[in-house]
Amino acid sequence: MYGKIKRESDDLKRDIRLLNQENERLVKQLEQARVGQQSMVGTDKASSQNTAGDKDVARRLKKRELECQALWETLRDMYSS
């Protein structure tokens, strides 16, 4: 029984680590997009494409943050019981 809980805990920690790496990548991508958008003097079409891309990255980042939060809560519940 302890082995199963330990394995689940290790799996959840691995998932959290992978999600945190994905979050960092998405944050960098979002920052680069914002810097690129600020330095770009383009048409309205290019600007609207960047805005759509920023919204998609922000949405994915928020989703990852919620997943990380859920995993931490699961770990906390496992250790408290």
C-alpha cells in the first residue's frame, strides 16, 4: 500500500515538474510575442494575428496553472490522509 502511494506521489510530482516547465515555456513565448508586437510596426492584420496568438498562449498558460494547482491539492490530500 505504501509503495502504491509513493509511486502515485512520484508520478504527480513528475507531472507537476513537467507542467511547470511548460508554464515557463509559455511565459517566455508570451513575453517574446509581446516584445515582438511592440517592436513590430506592421499592418492591422499582423497586429490582430499577434493578439490572437497572445490570447491562445495566455489561455493555455492559465489551463496549465489550474492543472498544477489541482495536482498540488491532490498531493496535499494524499499526505494529509
